[in-house]
Amino acid sequence: MTDSGWQSQGYGQPRPQPGYQQPGYQQPGYQPPGAYQQPGYQQPGYQAPGAIQPYQQPGGYPARGVQPGLYLDPVTGLTIPQGTEVAPIGRRVGAYFLAALFGLLCSTLIFGIAYLIWGLIAWGSGQTPVQQSLGLRCWNPQTQTTATWGTMFLRWLSFIIYAVPFVGIIAFFVWLNSPDRRTFHDKMAGIVVLSDPNKVLAPRKA
């Protein structure tokens, strides 16, 4: 005997039209915003932990407002090019001794003239002969460019202060305790000496 109130599954109910979704229906794989994400799922723009964000300095420190290709050095607080670092104190001290050696060799006329010509050429690329030998280069944080020939000449003129007795010794110890590792003549010229072993700042050849 049949029950007059009985209906087969789906009998008498309107058939869903294409694209129609019943209340509460969710497409396979759909997850509302804020819902738990399945392992391996990544939202648009998501980056896995440890991924390098654009324009970050080494160590993962965010470089806010820093132009592409530069980073904020966490030790000195200076903005310098990526691939370089502020010249270590040991290398700067070695540069002083090497400069003193070159100074002794300049006592001969021939070497003195050769060193002068070498220096005038090296200044054009933001270097001294000693810095060129050690892979160092002068950088201007204000203009964010390699030091110009005029800036190098101003830096050289600043050495006159060291002719005053004991000033050189005092300036040396002040430099050792300087947080930005800049000497008196570096600050007078507005530059910082960088270690550039890969020649990131080398002038491009036409």
C-alpha cells in the first residue's frame, strides 16, 4: 500500500537551474575569508616564513623608504649599496700603514710623480691609490653616489688638520669609537669608506 504523503527523493521539488546554489551550499575547495586554511594553501601575496621581502637589508631588517639596490646598515645606520659593507676597522688601519709605506716611497722623485698621477686618476672613481689596492671605495650617503673627484680633493685637504701636534692621535681614537666608522676627513668630505670587493660601485665602461 502506498502512502499518499510519501514522495520519492527529489520528487515534486523544483530542479536547480545551472549555476544555482542552494542555501548553505559551498563549492568544493571553497573557504570563506578568515576560515582555516588547509596545509599547503597560500593566499594571494602570501610568502613563506623566511622569504626575502623586496628591498630588505641583510639579516631581514626592513629597509623602509630605502631605494632599490640600497640597504640600511644596522651597525652604522648609514644607507649604502647592496653588495658592499662599511669598511672594517682592521682594513682601515691596514690602509693607514700602507699609506705610510707609500709616503716613504714617495721620497724618490720618480715614485712621487707616479704616485701623484695614480692618485689623480683614482680620485675620479672615488678612491685613493691605497683604497684601490685594498678594494675600498668612498661613498656619499647624501647623494647616494660614489664620491666625485672634487669630494676626494676636499677629503685630501682635510688632512691638513693632522699637521697639528697630537691631533692625529686624538682623531684616531675618536674614530675607533665612532658609531659610523667615519674619520675626521671622511666627515669633512661627507663620505663613508666602503668595502667593495665585487666592484659593485666600479664605473661602468661605455
